[in-house]
Amino acid sequence: MLRQRPNLVYTPFFLTLLGSSRNCTHRRKYYTQQCPGSKLSINAVLAKSDNDLPPSGLNGKALEFPSKDDFPTRASVLASIPAECFQKETIRSLFFAALSTGMTIGCGILAYLYIPLKLTFWPAWLAYALVTGTVATGCWVIAHEFGHNAFSDNRLTQDTIGYALHSLLLVPYFSWQRSHAVHHSRTNHLTEGETHVPYVKGDTKGTVNLSLHKSIGEGPFAAVQLVAHLIFGWPAYLLTGATGGSARGVTNHFIPNVNTGPVELFPGSWKNKVWISDIGVIAVVAGLTCWAHNAGFLTVAALYFGIS
């Protein structure tokens, strides 16, 4: 069952880490230091959790944090990785980009030729959506590498193909490149994290979700979260910065000036890059509109969006 700690709405991972009661004193000391003014509530949660949970495989060692000197430096980690892992092979990258794109388009052509656009064939269209969606994920994986500048050492090649592939997926290329870099540089930061940041109790998002969890119960709340993330999560993130930290507030990957927090997501020259990214997405939307005008909305909905 989900429980609260003073600064987060719900943290099942926190309870998983509690482990054995042998380290209960250490854990109380650590969380009291991290959450000043909350000693009684922390002790109460820990005491109850120790009685409820069996020892984990680590027996509580997960919370025995070593000193900073015990961790390897970034330089030492990078030095341990073979040099060939940092080499970008443009030809090989182009092959996999073409392969994923070709397979995705091929699925669409086969469906257009052999699956009638009739209600009685909805099981076939559902299968098409599942198969083609899975295949098209390969295009997104390749697009992800463009975002990391890992596709090619030739920046023109990388940005040109990356821009085209992102636009075809209705994702603004430079906008996502920037926000994804911020996501990696601020992972696990409760205020500056860019995506999948835990809701903080007291913030608007945290209050809304905690209230919903209390009102409908854990099972229905989990179902709501599942639907919200899988169906609405991606467009909500691009349009509002949903699941991002409070440091940037509401953001928009298409309009760089939308930024209600004190920290800018698209500072300086990145704003112009966002507008440039919009051109590609608008061009694809225009192409889809023309296609729908000539072939019919249902054809585009079924073949491109997987909706039948």
C-alpha cells in the first residue's frame, strides 16, 4: 500500500528501500536530517514500515549512503569505456534509419492494399496498429539518437535527417533535443527535473493527485495514471511540460516563450531553434491534411494514427 513521506505524495520506492529493522536507527537519522521539522512523522512511518515489510535482499544497506569520495569520478567512468563505443558510424546509422523507416512505410502499404476500410475488419486494423506501432518505435529509437548527437559526426547530416524524422513523427526536433538533454542532466531532481518528476506535496500537481488518490482509492487511481500516461502523457508533455519539475512550470515545445517557472527551458538561441522545429511539424500536418482531403479522413486515421 502506498504511503506518504513529508515532501512527496507517494513513494513506494522509498518503502522498498527500508529493508531490515537492523538499520532503523540509521534511517531515522538520515531522514530526520533530510526532512527537518518532520522527526515525529518520519519515525512513525519508519516504525510502521519496519513492522509491515520483510527484509529486502540488501537488508537495508540501500540507505547506507557512502561518502562522495567512494564514488568514481565521471572521468574515471568514461576512461573505463572502450574507445570504439564513442565512434559514430554514419553509414551504419543511415542503414538502421532507412531500415526502420522502410519497415514502417511497408506496413502501411500492405495495410492499404490488403485490409478493406470496413468496420467488419476492425480486428485486422487493430492488429495493424499494434504491429506498425511497434515497428515505428524503431524510428523513434533512431530519432532519440539524433537527439543525443549520437547518429553522426557530420552535424549537417545528423540535423537534416533528425529534423525530417522527428517532423514525420510530429515531434519538434530541436525543442525535444534541448528538453531531453535537460532531462538527463537533471534526472531525479525534485524541482529541476524535466520529466517523470515525483509530485511534491503542497504543489498544485501534488495536491490534485493526492486528493484524487484518496477519493477513488489505490486501484482506480493506478488505472487513471496508466491511461493518462500512455494515451495523453506524450502530447501533454509537449504542450504543457506535464510531469516536469516546478522550476520551469508550464512549458511548451512549440512556443518557447511559454515558461511559467523561474528557470527557462529554451534560453537564448534555443528559442529560434524551437520556431524552426515548428516549420517541419506544420509541413507534415499540412501534408496529412491534403492526404485526408484526397483520400478521406478515415484512411489517414487508420494508416497514420492507427485509429480505425
